[in-house]
Amino acid sequence: MEAAASQSHAFQADVSRLLDLMVHSVYSERDIFLRELVSNGADACEKLRYEALANPALVGDDSNFLITVTLDKESKTLTVADNGIGMSQEDLTQALGTIARSGTRAFLDRLNTEAKDDAAGKDLIGQFGIGFYSAFMVADRIDIETRKAGSDEAFLWSSDGKGTFSIAPLALDKAPVRGTRVILHLKEAAGEYLEPSRAEHILREHSSAITVPIALVEAPGQEPHKLTEGSALWTKPKSAITEQEYAEFYHDLSGQFDEPALTLHWRAEGRHEYTVLAFVPGSRPFDLFDSSRKGRGKLYVRHVLIAADADLLPSWLRFVRLVVDSADLPLNMSRELIQQSPVFASIKKAVANRVTQELTKLEETDPEAFGKIWANFGAVLKEGLYEDPERRDVLFKLARFTSTADLDGKRTLAAYVAALRPNQTAIYYLNGDDAKTLAASPQLEGFRARGIEVLLLADPIDAFWVSSAAGYDGKPFKSISQGAADIKAIPLLEGKEETAAEPPSAALASLFVLMKQELADSVSDVRASDRLSESPACLIAPEHGFDRRLERILAEHGQLREASKPVLEINPSHPLVAALAAQVGHADKAALADIIWLVFDEARLLDGEKPVNAADFAARLTRVLTKAVAEPAAKTPAA
Ligand SMILES: Nc1ncnc2c1ncn2[C@@H]1O[C@H](COP(=O)(O)OP(=O)(O)OP(=O)(O)O)[C@@H](O)[C@H]1O
């Protein structure tokens, strides 16, 4: 009967690829499979605990959640059983035939882009949790017997991990009363996991993150003995928790296997009562820049897991992995309503305050440790400068920048302001796509000559906060690629005197008129510049409107109907400008036009843009080069 109703299904292509890797894996830390299975069992118990709030009959009189690991040397099986929520037929196909978790998806993406072979793939396994599928590292067949809580149907899922799995109905007398048994038929080379001491060691090592008790049955028919109580780690006093337990908890919570850069654990007892256990990861999570910008905090109410992906912090702190367990939030509401309640909002605010305070404390007491956090998450924290004006001052204190005085990205605003030049009243910055290119921008020349420090802002969010923040310590932020430079009042550094003679003002004025006519559709103005000392020209955004970088970002996202035309600033003391000015009215108009366009396109190139028209640019350059090479040759008599 059962065999007749068995249905075979193919794994999703991605799963097959993953399984193939698992089946052939010689990954040395394959112990992780047990952690993953126990963690799934605990998740299933937590899900049922939550469902039972609204429907207590699902749990009935068996409210003692338990994970039981049974070893059977004779049949060479290791079974992980839980009395949690269980799976329906649909759950089985959905959850165990596709890629359910985003961590596994990220693992595969990385595998496709970076690690084409198995050896490199092996290194990646350790960085991402692979979940259930990791069990195929140690098993050549897996059977899952499961019955969903409240259902009178049970199923058997079975697979050897080679492309297909089958699902068949399972007689109720052979199925768990509720929950799931994952039966691993261990590979010959994985017999070690049937040794009770080995299994016990792994289970104890990974148990600190598991909120459900774990029992071990050393051989079929023997009494289970409890290894752990399953008490939630955050409920214990700090003094009773080891570093390793914290780290283990962090690994399970984040699905990331580095060491946390900062661990915070506190209990709030004021207006609301709640406990927080939070970690700043030691490296960037794969989804840090996902457009959803969702937090992945776990919200518990009186130890019942309400949501595993709650937004417990503002999105600019979304890299913090945390658990909040509240004693005050109501349990008789839906998880959506709980997260819309004023108590939730108030807890969220208080947690954000505390995390920010702790970051500030770290910045003061251990700047080096804080520097590492900033290097990983500074680009996200800076989103707070734009989105959370109330916290701007605190964030300004934390923020570190790359500047012309510090290319390593460690400059604070306080240090910047302490080093202002005489008569300098603004904090200058230049926005762009990467700090190295920015450091070579012609716009910086006049600032360098005066020893004025310029912040080099290369994160996309910079263009936003810097244009909305009023300033720091009473000094406004000013883009050096927008509006007039106003730096004449700041003295030049010694040895940087302006020596080069400028052309007569009438000649210069005629040149500017000609340039404006020639470039009419591409620039809003042509004028003399203070900010150039070596280059002939640069582009500047008009005084009012957006910074050029912000404009580019908005245009890329279709948020700008019409880009504004830049101002072309000319260095009057550059020899090219002087020579051009001398030729206006005398030289061949077409030849002058070529040079004017080349000067303009060169300024665009230095700004990270393309010439207006690549073919025109190439033709002009060729004409000018031909002339430059041909003319002296014509003048030189043949030898
Ligand atoms: N013991 C179990 N009881 C009920 N459902 C389970 C059990 N084991 C696995 N599942 C289901 O299979 C899915 C896939 O499990 P897998 O370990 O691959 O990822 P995951 O547990 O969802 O990942 P994460 O650890 O990120 O939550 C789970 O989301 C769950 O729906």
C-alpha cells in the first residue's frame, strides 16, 4: 500500500549541486551536521510553542519539548527526533527539496562566482551554515518520519542525496505522535558518530544556543539521559556564561562562523522588562547590502519565539545579530500586531540607544577594536547619519573617514576640525566612487596648495547624508566640486606661491565666451578657477542643486528627470589656457574648437565619466595629435 503511494520528486537543480558537493565532501569539520539537525529540531519546537499560544490543543498534555538523539550501532543509524511542529506533505516538498534558507543560497552564489572546484567549495562550507543538507556529508541515505502537530496523516521522506527524493504516507503507528525523526544511515567512514562519548561531546559543545533540552539514547531500548536543560542562554547571569558559549550562540544565531567583534548582554528593568543578547559580527554578513535592509533579530516573549526576523533595531544597525526576550509584550496577539505595539517601539528605541552607547564606549576605550567594526560596518552606520538625525551627533563622533590627510580611512571629524587652516570655516569633501580616484582629482589641487584637508567620500550613502547634514561643530560641509571655491582667504603653504602669469583679462574673457558658445549644450558656465594649480580645467556642479555624484546616483535610479549642466572651471595660469587665449580671433576656428572639446572631455574623464561622444573625441584627438606631430616636422629642415 505504502510503496504504491510513494512519489518520487527531483530536487531543484541548485539542491542537486549542493548535495553533490556534500556527498563527495571531505570537509574536515563535518561534525556540524549534528548541530544543524538539533538546531532544526529546536526550531520546530519553538514554532509549535508559538502556534500553541492560539491553539493549545496542538500540544495537549505533552508540553515538555525535547530533542532525542538515538545511536544504533547495529543498524548504523543516528536519529535526531523532536516533538515539535512536524511537517505536512507540502512542507516536506517545499522545505526539503528546494533551498529554503538564504544562507544556503548565498553559499551557492559564492560557490558559482568564486569557487569553481570542490576544494574551494569546501572552504566555503565552514563560512555558511548549510542546514539540513549538510547531513549528506555523513549519511548515504536519510529517512524522515514526520507528523505535523494536529494532523492525522504522517509521511516518510527518503533520499540518497543523488538527484531525487521520495515521499510516501506513513502508518500512524510507525510515526511519531507529533514531530519529526531524522534517521541518518551513516556512511562507513562516519561510524565515529555512533560512539556515545563522541556524540555527547558534540552535542554538549553546541548546546548553548539550543533552547530545548537534549537527551541521548546510547543504544535502542536504553533510557534516554538528559545532556542539557535547554535553558535559554540569555536568561543565565553573565558570570555563568563562558566566552565559548557566547560564541557558539552567536554562530547559531547568525549562521556565521567567525568570532563576534562585540558581545553585549544586559537586562533592562525600568519601564519595560526585557533581556538582550546582541553581537556585532567579526565580518560582513552576506546580506549586508540586500535592498530589503531587514533586521534579523529574534524576538521572544517570555521565552516563546515570536519572530526570527524581527526588526529589533533601526536598519542602519541591521548588522547586529540579537535576541530580545520581553516580559511585557502581550502573547495573545499576532506576531505582526506585537511588532506594531508601542511597547515594542519603545524597546526598539532603548535597544538602539544602548547599542550606540556601547559602540561609543568601545570607540573611547579601544579605538583599534572599534576601527575593525567601522571598517566592516561603517558604510551601514553612516546610513544613520541620513535616516536618524536625532543620533547624528553620536554617529559623527564614531565616524571615520578617508581624507587627503589620512588615506587609511581613520580620520575622525574631531581630528579634522582640530587641524583647520587659518580662515577655514567649512569641512570640505569630495564625493566619488572610490577614494583612490578621488585622491587624484584636479579639484583638489588648490586645496592641497593651501594645506586644506578634504574628506574623500566613496560610499554611495555619503552623497545623501552629507547634503542633508547641517554641519559638525558649527562648520558646514562643503563639496569642493560644487559652487564657488572661496578659498582665496586661506593662505597658500610655503613654497606654493602663485607665480605663473595669467593672460590679460580681456583675452581670457574672449576665450570663455568662445568656450561657452562651443560647449553651449553641455555646460552651464565657463569661468576662472581658484581650485586648480596643475590641471587646465575641471567640472563643478552649479551652486544650487545636487552634488554631481548625488545627481549621478539619482539618475541611475531613474529619480532625476534632467541632469543639470556642470560649470567648466578653467585654470587661468595654465600654459595651455594662456596659449589658447592668445589665439582667440587669430587661429583657425575649427582647430580651436577641437582643443576646447578635448579640454572639456578630459575634465569629464577625470570625473569618472566618459567623453560626450567617443567617436568625436577620438577624431579630435587624432586631428590634434597629427597636427602636433606634423607641424614641428614641417618646420625642421631635412637632414
Ligand atoms: N526537524 C524539523 N522539523 C520541522 N521542520 C524541519 C525540520 N528540519 C527541517 N525542517 C524544515 O526544513 C527547512 C530547511 O531546513 P534547513 O536546515 O535546510 O534550513 P533552515 O533551518 O530553514 O535554516 P535556518 O537555520 O537559517 O533557519 C526548515 O526551514 C524547516 O521548514
